[in-house]
Amino acid sequence: MDTVFRDVRVIDGTGGPSYRADVALAGGRIAAVAREGEPRPAARRTVEAQGLALSPGFIDMHAHSDLALLRDPAHTAKAAQGVTLEVIGQDGLSYAPVDDHTLAGVRAQIAGWNGGGPEDASVEFTWRTVGEYLDRLDHGFGGEGIAVNAAYLVPQGTVRALAVGWEDRPAAPAETERMKRLVAEGLAQGAVGLSSGLTYTPGMYATDAELTELCRVVAAHGGYYCPHHRSYGKGALAAYEEMIALTRRAGCALHLAHATMNFGVNEGRAPELLALLDTALADGADISLDTYPYTPGCTTLAAMLPSWASAGGPEAVLARLRDDATAARVRYAMETEGADGCHGVPINWEAIEVSGVAEPRLAADHVGRTIARTARERGEEPWTTARRLLIDDRLGTTILQHVGHEENVRTIMRHRVHTGGSDGILHGGKPHPRAYGTFPHYLGRYVRELGVLSLEECVAHLTSRPAARLRLPDRGVVRVGHRADLVLFDPETVAAGATFEAPRTLPTGIPYVLIAGRFVMEDGRRTDVLAGRTVRRTTRP
């Protein structure tokens, strides 16, 4: 045996009662789980674990670490939370599959999420296909690997940009066929499913018929569809219904990304969403969802624009914003009509807080402030401030959007198909604390302090349920023969250190994290171990 954790409280991920045991590891897997009264295993290293809980490693079902995993070998933001696997390629926009032209456009469009803009040389973009990107992750940092494991979703918006462009028009039949081939290739090369960002260009221009065709490809490869759907505001319930109907026609599993009910129009309406899900589940639908345990959302300021203003790619958007007449139309759509980019709700500039900028010189005047506050200090209207910022920052501005409701957050996280996802954007001067705090926040605040979930049930939400969605038969449960991706935490002290004021503070109460039996976190400190590898779906079910 390599390591044994002695007298630890095992929370095995199934949701069943915890128990005390010695847990031994060998060759990167769980070799023995000896309960009280059973023979105690010996190992080269013994860790006395009294007072600690041992659970499977946490799976972040919605991560934006696509470049962070290649930029930062420590990746402590996730490793310190007990995350051992992240699902990236989210919201329909990522960096594979691409050609040179599409890559340039995507880099510019999501620089606010990941950095990696046209002037950012911190990552060398040597890949073009999904398989090449996954290979790059597996051989990161001198061939050693990456900090935590990663699974990838083929991004539908990137695929559409590659096959159709950024134009607001239906795909031609030949273009649809090319998109289907690109999705199939990405899945064959190891992606676990397909993501969409249906309030982001160019993915938002896809019709239901087009998406259904792509989902049929996903279903044939045993993957799942993960949409950021068309509205989380005024049309939220209709948007959820659309995704359920679409995937049922395609025979495809559905995982609802950051499943929230935001904005004033949805306060207290989470039970309506859950009733919709329960009806579909009872009728045989294969559905799961993820949420983050916070009320504010996080995206880019450019995402708030109406879809018609976002057509054609970043340079076309900037040209519209520079034109006074067109900018006036954009303002009316956002402030009066409720742009589709802002989920059909007129924008509240008091709720839009700048969390990061691509242009460093803009940080001091904007980061950590709402658009409304900066406008008041300058003696101008909020739209004037926002428009200038979008132009000066070349659409690279990231924002927090304070539009959520605590009762909705608590209601949704109790549902039996719920899993945890950080939706954590690691880029920016003052990012959302969920990037550094999601998983300990579940355990500390929603389990210990509020009792919304029991500890055993919460761990199941963060481990076995996502592992089941990803069809990983040897992860997500503490069981002999399973991979030794594990986290040890103190149930009495575990807590998120990250706050909105200090969002990069690491959590407390998580002394040990292991991937493949190797210590990624030891005594609460990041080791130099790079045990992460890609998790690929290479065979059909």
C-alpha cells in the first residue's frame, strides 16, 4: 500500500450514512476500505485523519479554466477547493475546433472570460482540433500534465463560427452537415458532449432544427448537451422548456448549465422550474443540472448587447458602438426594450459591477465599481460610461450581475438531479468569489450553517451525480478499485475564504486533496504535483 488514512469519517458519495474506516491507496486507486473491527491495512505512509472527512474529489461541472490550466501549473483556485475534475469548453465558446481565422475571433470574443486576447502571449495556441487541444493538456508543463483532471465539451458557437461565421442567418444545408461532422470529430477525439451559449454570438443564431441535428450526433456518441439557454430572465421557463423538448426529439441527454431563475421577474419561481423538470423526468427524460451557491451572475459586458448588434464578430460590434445613431438604437434596446443579451429585461446599471478589464489602464477607474457609480462620479449617464468602456476595452470587460434570489438558489440546489458548478471566471482584477469558493461554500454555508442539505447529500451532489452524468464508472464514490481522486476536509471548519471584497482568498478546512493517489494539496498547501489528465469519452455506451 502507498498511503493509508487512519480512522477517517468516510462520506462515500452515494448519499448514504457516513462511517469510520481506514482507507488505503495503492497504484493510484483505492485498495482497501476497512471499517471498524476489520483488519487494519498498513502502508508506507500513514496519515492520522481523526476529525477529518474523506470523500471523492469534487467535480466542477461548469468551469472556465480552458486557458488557466495551461497558464498556471498550480491552479490553486480549484485544487485548494478539493476539485479533482473540471468540465471545460462551456457556453458554446472555446478554442477547439478552429482554424486560424476562427481562433482569432474566438480569442477576441472571450478574452474577458479567459484572457488569451490578441495581445496575450501567455499561452501558445499550437492546436486546432479537439484532440490536439486535449493532447496539449495531457502534456502540459514539460510533459508532466496539469493541476487537475479536465473533460471537454465541443463548443457549438465555435463550431458555428468555423462553419458559418458570425453572421445572423440560418445555416445552409451544407454548413449544417459540416457542423455535424465537426461535432462528431470532436466527440470521437474525446469530448464528453456539446455546449451552447444561446445568448452569445454566434451560437445564439442557431435554430432549434439546427441544434436538434447536432444533438442527434451527440446522442449517437453517448454524450450530453449542455446549453446556456436563450433566457435566464423574462423568458426563462420557456427557454428551459425549449431545451427539454429539443433534446427529447434528438434522444439526447440534457445537462442544464448554471440553472438559475434570475431577475425580478423570477423571484420565488424556482418551484415552477423544478415542476417542469419533474414532469419531464417522470416521462423518461434524461436531465441533470448544475448551479453555483451565490446570487450574482458573471459574464462579459458585451454579452448584454442585443443580438443584432453583436452579429459579424468583434470588429463589427465595435463599429456599431462607435456610430452614434446605431449606438442610440443599442441603448434603447438595452435600457427600454430589454435586449435578448440581457435576457429580455431592461438593464439595471446599478446591478452591473465591473470585475475585470482587458486593458490594464482602465482598471483603476472601473474594477470593483458599478457602471452607475462610475457614471455618477463622472457626471454622465450610465450608457455613456458603458459605451466608452466597451470601446476602450475592445469588448474585454467582465462583469458581475447582481440579479439573483437566495430562495431560488436554495430551492434548486435541493433537487435530486442537481450537481455543483463554479462557473468560475479566473481572469480579471476582481473576479466572482465562486471561482475560488464554490465547493467549500456549499459545505460550510449551505450544509453546516444553514442546513439546506445534509453533509452526505451535499457530497453526493458534488461527486457521484456528476460522475454519473459524465459516465465515469470508477469515480465519484469511495469504493475499492475506484480512482484515488479524493478530498479530506474538516466538516467543522471548512469554509470559503473568498468574498466579493477579497475574491482570491483560498478556503479553509481542506488539508488534503489527492489525484490518482498523489497529494495535490498537503497540510493545506499546494504541492508541485501535476497529476491531472484529460478524461475522454472514446467509446460509445
